[in-house]
Amino acid sequence: MVASIGEQLRLAREGRGIQLRDICEQTRISVHYLEAIETNDYKRLPGGVFNRSFIKAYARCVGYDEREAIEGYMRYLREHGESTDDVSTTPIHSKVYTETPATRSPILTVVLAVLMLALLTAAALAALHWFQKRAAANSSPHRSSVALVNEISAFYYRDTNTTSSVGLRETDRSALQ
């Protein structure tokens, strides 16, 4: 009887004197998975394309023909009635969408969306108008500090430049006496 691919890979590894830990370090495949390959326990492997990749890497590491290892793996699966497909052929049904019809008309949804957008726009415009009106009300009764300083400066310089002996202010006359 011909040895299975797992046994052939194990024999190749032992013939070269390689430990499973060494293969694990070179291939980055868990020792748990390597043991599963050697014992033909493919249910412990992740499945699909990973199984073939693991077997291919294991074969390369022990100097075994990679293509022959993959063919032996596929042959083993066929002999034991397991699927050789990498891709699942069962249809996947979405769990998000249901087969029940929509309870609301799409036209009603569009009308509600437009109405909500109009209300938000009106609220934003009302808030903008309120802030502008508030800013205008706060600035009109009070003079700005810059305008007030300019007016006081002009008044002061006008009074100090027009002093004469006849036109002295009352406070200046009392200071001179």
C-alpha cells in the first residue's frame, strides 16, 4: 500500500533529520498544523487554499516535490470523500435584506427628506438673521472705543492749540494767578 501524503512528508522530514520546530520557524506554520498534516488530520487545518499552501511549504522545506505533494493531498481528499473545492459552492444569502416588501412609498421618503432639509435650512437662516440683528443692536447705541478716543483727542488738541492770553480757559487763568 502507498503511504499517504502526510506519511511521505514525515518520512522525508525524518530522512533529512529535520525537527518539526525547525519547519515551524522556517515556514511560520504552527507545529499543531504540521502535526495535523503528518497525521492526515486535515480537519484541524484552517481549510481551503490554506491547506494546500501549508502542504506546499512543508514539502518545499523538506525537499519533497511540491506538485506531487499537492496531488497526493487532492488524491487523499477524493479517496476519503471530502470536498476538493477551495471555494464554497453553497449560495450565501444576505442577512440584512428581507423578502418583505417596503411598508413606505419611496415617494413619501423623498418628500420627507426634502421637508427635513427645508426645515434645517430655514432654521439656519433664522439663526443667522438673529445673530446679525443682535450684533447690529449691540454696536449702534454704543460708540466704538476707537471712535471715542479719536473724538476726545480731537477735542483736546483743538482746545490746547487755541489758547491765547484773551481766550484762556477758566482753569488756566486761575492757575496763572
